[in-house]
Amino acid sequence: MLFVGAPNNRVVADMTLTKLEAALHQLDVAMSLFLKGDYLSSLTLAGAAEEILGQLCLREGKPNAVEFIIEYHLPDTDPALPDKQRRKILRDAMNGPRNEAKHANDPEEVDVIVDQYYPLQMIMRALPMARSLGGVMSHQEEMTSWINENITGTER
């Protein structure tokens, strides 16, 4: 395995990382790519990181972003549907853009739409979980500044 991005950006062979280290690296690179305007790569990396971080949070009894959002919006879904189906509808809505970018299961689906907000949502879901697990990423401050300037319209 080759891994670029180790100290001094040298190539390292056969590196062993914890799942947390891998997810934090993916999230950090996703933020860097997002800030450079590469929303497709940012989306897939942030999505992978978010998924790993979510599982790690569940293992440690910490909040999982997807589960929190599902619980919040569950009352907004059709109560006549089974609970499992209602949860799947919400999960599909949240993960749809990421899944469209990384899968080619539907032969009718030939294009991928990548909006700036898709990777941003994944990053914003992943960041609180990364922080709760003690993660520190080099692009975190720059990403937070971008969010403050472009989403909230205010500087902190």
C-alpha cells in the first residue's frame, strides 16, 4: 500500500493506521479538496470518513450524526410506514448524493450531479464526530472559516 501525505508528503509503503487515523486523514483531505473546489473527490472522501467516524462513535457510545438526524426527522415521515422503511427513506435522502457519486448500480443513471453543498453536508456531519473522538485536522480551522464566511455570513 502506498500512502502519500505522511510528514513531508513522502510516499510511505505498508503503513498501518487505526480506523480513526484513516478517517481523520480522509476528512482532512476532503476539506482540502473542498476548499480547492474539487467537490466530487471531497464528497467521496468525506462520505467515507463520515461513515467510519459514525461507527466509531457508536462503539464509544457517542452521538452519531446520521442517527441523530434520523431520530430528529422520523416524526416528519409517514407514520403508516414501518419504522425500518421510514429510517431507510431518511438515510437514502441523506446519503443519496454520496452513493450516486460512488456507485454505478443503475444502468439508467449515466450522470452524476455534484453540488457544492453535497460534500459540505458530509464534512459538517463528520466534523463533530471527529472532534468528539479527539481528532485534529490541519484544514479544520480553514474549513470552519469558510463555513462562517460563506454559510453564516459572519466572522467569529
